[in-house]
Amino acid sequence: MKDASPQTIYLSDYRPFGYHVDTVHLTFRLHPTQTRVISRIAFRPNTEAPGPFFLHGEDMQLISAKIDGVAVSPEVTDKGLTCTVPDAPFVWEAEVEISPQTNTALEGLYMSNGMYCTQCEAEGFRKITFYPDRPDVMSVFTTRIESDLPVMLSNGNPVDQGDGWAEWHDPWRKPAYLFALVAGDLAAHSGQFTTMSGKDVTLNLYVRPGPDEGKCAFGMEALKRAMRWDEEVYGREYDLDIFNIVAVDDFNAGAMENKGLNIFNSSCVLASPDTSTDANYERIDAIIAHEYFHNWTGNRITCRDWFQLCLKEGLTVFRDQQYTGDQGSHAVKRIEDAIVLRSRQFREDNGPLAHPVRPESFIEINNFYTITVYEKGAELIGMLKRLVGDEAYYKAVDLYFDRHDGEAATIEDWLKVFEDATGRDLTQFKRWYSQAGTPRVTVTDDFKDGTYTLHFKQETPPTPGQEQKEPQVIPIAVGLLSPNGDEVMPTTMLEMTETEQSFSFDGLGAKPVPSILRDFSAPVILERAESNADRAFLMAHDTDPFNKWDAADKLAKSVLRAMIISEASPDQAYLDGVAAILRDDTLDPAFRALCLTLPSEDDLAQALHDAGTTPDPMAIHTAREALKLALAQHLQDTLPRIRAAMTVEGPYSPDAKSAGKRSLGTAALALLSRLDGGAAAQAQFAGADNMTLQLAALSVLLQIGKGDAESAAFRDQWRNDRLVTDKWFGLKVATAAPEDAAAVAEALTREPDFDMKNPNRFRAVFGALAGHSAGFHHPSGAAYDLLGDWISKLDGMNPQTAARMTTAFETWRRYDADRQAKMRAVLHRIAATDGLSPDTAEMVSRILGDAE
């Protein structure tokens, strides 16, 4: 591989910065290519941890520097500067020049459609001015912006303004990664919120003038719901006079929680019935809540260093999951979260990119904004809550806020408040933060003289850099059902702490059927010898929604494995089980829709690989299509009734009940289309009065090889709406025949409105290609080559997005020798790219591992 000379950073090497920063005053004289940033920073020596004076700084020109008003000549490198400073408090002043317009990496200060905006997490502030750009250096910021643009925003509260300038002051100490600035020609959708203590807060959602102004109402209401929920559930009140959100088209992530000035990817905040689906609405609601919740879990208390990233992200993801469950169905939300975790995070844990929730080292921190840190990090919070109970959980969290407000904290700080609040020893639980990989829990049972015993054994396979694993604390929620389906023991929480451990239940008249890992009580893989009849029984009788769905999912995987490996016919027990769930009108429509959805092709590939079979993506695709047809035929008498019953009357509303009905209606339509040639889908497309129904109908038509006319009409109708156009780009690739997927993606890159510099448009095409399992892994290798070439092209412009796209290749070891050779060759070509960024170089190296 090409040597990018990266520097590995280790958690064990952490040392506090040698200076405290009391105040920061920044002046921005904005210009597209010659922005001047003038900093005035009050430093004083850290007598408890003295160290060198080093300020990070990249991609800027130093114009001048002063200490206490006297000019100095620091030593400057491409990473920062050093300088001789007084052994006493002093004021550092510097003037630098930067070029926002040419900053295509979208990190630091850059421009998007004429708007100035910033993204400083994780290490973007060092591209704005020279500063100790690390999360444990916290200070009070005052920002002056000079520009002829009408809107100029920064963190905190507005304190003064005049012709061509505005000044903002944030009274709360924060690290540089939470700094934000926006300036542009923007329109505000405004609102008010009164906190629980009676304080009035001004709310603004800023967008580009024009059509976007009609897409703000839902985001504003979502913000108010999140603010009220955080008061009612966690007792956390907002702490500034104003809260601003800005929608930005060019943004590498979903959104950013900068103190008082949240910057959002436009796709994660703009919504209207005509242009947004139910899924868009739910995602927007969750992301707005997530970023707002960061005000306390991330801003008021931040992380000491980037190794502690899960402290703010895992906790905040858990909080937004709680919030979303409260807005709709906790059972459906739990299943959706488990699907994401088991399909993506378990895959990460099982491959070359496996790392602990708190990693021990990294080269580029941007590569560790992963599903392991976020979603598995949230699972650890959930397990902790199950182990200590709800009352103790909130007592410990209150102690965390009281003890660490205004500080940069660690995982040890977080666990210590739980130990102090509950008296528990969490030493063993801490292993969840330090050990990579997904524990596998094997279960056997026996029954004798009215006593039923469950025997558990846990094992976590080796992961890169961690061969040996210690047993972990695993909360296992168990219920017992009688042979006739009645529940004979309600959910009981077992606490597994040993490598092997047994639990007994007395006084039973017959051997029960166990329902294990209810509500997905721990992020583990449960291995138990089960027949299809056992799974069908739980599918029919389990009272726990998650395990009822899980039984259906496991039964579907079993059926599909048999169809793939031995060309078996679909199991009648599965077809009948799905029919019974579909016809049960007492069940939540959203839940029924999940039960009607087959495991993904990637999930099936992983399941086959885990069972020792080399997966064939084409055979998997063929089997899924065959099972969909079999389901459609088996349910043909029920599907029209379900579609009619799921019709939502009246104006569109994104509420959970209405969305659930549309979800089940869409699932029924997808099956029905395999019988009626798409007639119902064509009628729905023609009569749709909202994007959910229109896009669902188009997707169904394209999946069955029809819909060319509808696709063209959709493209023309929404050509001027960038977010809907992203949907169309992604749908064209996702629904292409496997042999055509690469060609369709390549053709889309030649469309006039394909812009590789826009992360949303790039991900729409290539994210869809990577997610099209049969298309991406087509034997030709065309998709491998296409994605590899575009990653190399993008890396010089936007290393973060390029690096993240390399994860499409992380499962290369699953497949046959020919596919492995093709993917390895592409990875080596990427690695040989001239000037390859450290971001992408690190990812490629980790994916190749010892095959390099």
C-alpha cells in the first residue's frame, strides 16, 4: 500500500493541555477566497499539568501573531505552530487567511450555494484559526462577523449588531469543535418556546429563500416536542435566549449540535407531504431531537478526548430512541433499532473494522464515527438501565449532570455516578466499552420434576488486536410459555456474569417454551437449537413483540437458507404464520409490516457465512424473489382487504398511527404487484397525494421490471427539487436488475445534476449501489471497479465521504475466491491513488488487514 505516513494516536498517551483558555474572541472578515480570521485568546499555564505551547492549524496562512501586543514569530508547520510564551497569563493574538470557497472537504469554514457555514467536529476548527483543537480545552467564546450578507449567526446569544457586522456571545464554556458560524441570504421560520421555569426562548429555522420556506413547519414543531420531552423525562431545560437551526445542502453528516446554532443537512430538517416520506418525517424528528438533546449530553458535558466519543453519542442516541418510542410505538422502534444493529453493527463487529465502543487507538478520528460508537454505545446505556432499574437510572443521570456540568468527562466518570448512586460494582460491565466483537450466547435446556433449567454459555470471537475475551455482564430477559401458548412466567431479567451459567425455574406442570432475550435486552447473538415448528410456535404465541417478530425473522431465514442451499420449496409453517399475523387486526399495522418484510440479502449472506457456507449473492437474490412470490400467492385473498383497510382518510399526517397504516399498505402492495402485473401500483402512483404513496408505488413498479413511464414522469415532476431528486437517483440504482446495477449507477453519474461534491447526491448513487447486494457483488465485478474509481476521484475533494464509502468492501472475505480477488484488487488500486488522504488510507488498510 501507499505509505501515507499516518500517526497513530493512543488513549494511553492522553495528557491534559499545558494551558487553560479563559476567553476567546474571534473576528471574521468574510470573503470567498480571502477570509481573515483574527483571534484574541487569553491563556494561562496549567500548573497541574504543564506542557508545551502548541496550537493546531491547517490549510491557512499566518499573517501576524502577537503575545500581549508584541509581535512574535512562531514556528509554523502544516499541522500547527509552536512559540515561546510567558510563564504567566498572557493574551495571544493571530490573524490568518483562509479560503472557504475552495474548501471542498466541508470541514472548517466552507461555502455551500453562496452561504458560509462551518463544521468543526471532530477537528475542523484547526482549519479556521490556530487553536488547541481538542475537546478537553473549553472556553467562553465571543464572535464578531463582518460581511455584507443579511444573516450572520454564531453560538450563544446575539449581543450587538450594526451595518455589515454582528456579534454573538456564548456564556457557556465549550470546546472548539462546538463552534459554529453561518452567514448568508437566509429566511427564518420562527417560533417561541416557554421553558418549565417560565423562560421565553426564540426559535429560528433558517433556510434558503424560496420553496424551502414551505418545508419548515414540521421541523419547528419537532424541536418544540424535543425541548418539552427533555424537560419532562430528564428535567433538562434549555439555557440560552435563542436556538437556531440552519439547513445546509452540502454537509458530510446528518446534523451538528453546535451550542445554540445547530447546522443540519437539508435532508434532515426540511419536510413537506409532497416531497417527504413517512420515513423522512420520522428521521427528521429523531435527528432534531438528537441534536437538541446534545445540549446537555455533549455540550454542557462534553468528552475529555475523542476516545470517549461514545459517552456523548451513545447516550444521546439512547435518549433519541426513547423519545421516538414515546412518539409512536416502543415495540416497533425497538425492532427497527435491532434490525439496524444486527445488520450493520454486528457486521462491523464480525469483520476487519471491528473496534471497541471506546477504541484504544486511531489514526483519523473521523473514521470512528461508526455504528459501533453510536448504536452499540446506545445499547450499553440501555443495558445499564435494565440492570439498575428505571428509578436508579434517572437518579444516576441526575448525579452525572450535577457532578460534571461544564466539564469534559470520561466513561469512568459516567460509570462512577452509577456506582455511587446504586452501590453496584460496574468493573465487569466496563468490559462492554473495551472489548470489540459481538458476544455469542449459546442456550440449552432441560426439564425434570417440575423444574426447568436454562444453561447459557457466552463467547466473543477474536477481533483485530483482541484475541482473548473476558466474560461480560449480559442482561437476558426471559419469559416462559406453556405448550398451549399461555404465558406461565412473565418477563424476568436474568443477569449473566460467567462464561457458563444456569438458571432454574420451579413449580411448572409441563416443560415450557422459552422466550429468550425479550425486547432484545442485550446486543448479542443468541444461538439455540430450534426447529421451524418451534419458531412458528413463538411467532404465533409469544407475548413479547420483539421476540414474536424475531421468530418470524428467524423462520424466514431458515426457509430461505433451505431454498438457497437445497432448492427447497417455501415452508408452509412460515407462510401460514405470516398469514395469521397479517390477518390479526389487533396487532399494530407497523408491526405487521415488519413481520411481512423478508431479511435483507446482506443479512442472509452473513447468516450463510456464519453457518460455514460461502454465500452466492445471485442465489440469495433469486430465493428472496421466489419467496416473495410464494407469499403473494399464499396471501392473495387477504392482500386487497389489507390495502383497503389501511387507507388513511383526510389530509396527510406523519403521525405514527397513519404512517403505520401506510407502511402495511405498502407491504401489501409490493406483494400484490407480483400477481396483478403492477396495476394497483400504477393506480396508486397516478392518484397519490403525498410522497410516501407516490414513491412507494414507483418503487414497487421498478422492482417488478415496470414503471419506466412513471419514473420519467417522476423525474420531470421533481427535477427542480434536490432532495426528491436524490430519492430518484437512489431508487433507480436500488431497483435495477443485478446485472444492470453498475451500468445504471454509471449512467447516473453522467446526468447533468449529478454533483460528486455534494455528499447527498454522491451517497444517493453509490450508497444505493453498495446496498444492492446482488448488484454490487455481480460476478462481473463491474460495481467494484466503478465504486473504487469514484472513491479515488472523491478522496482529493472530500476525504471523509470517500473513506466512509470504502466500508462497502468490508465483507470481502465472505465471498468466493473470484469475488475476493476482484475486491482486493480494487482496494489496492484505491490505496495506490496519488495523494491518498490518511482517512481513506487508514480504512483501506484496516479492511485489507493481514491480506495486505
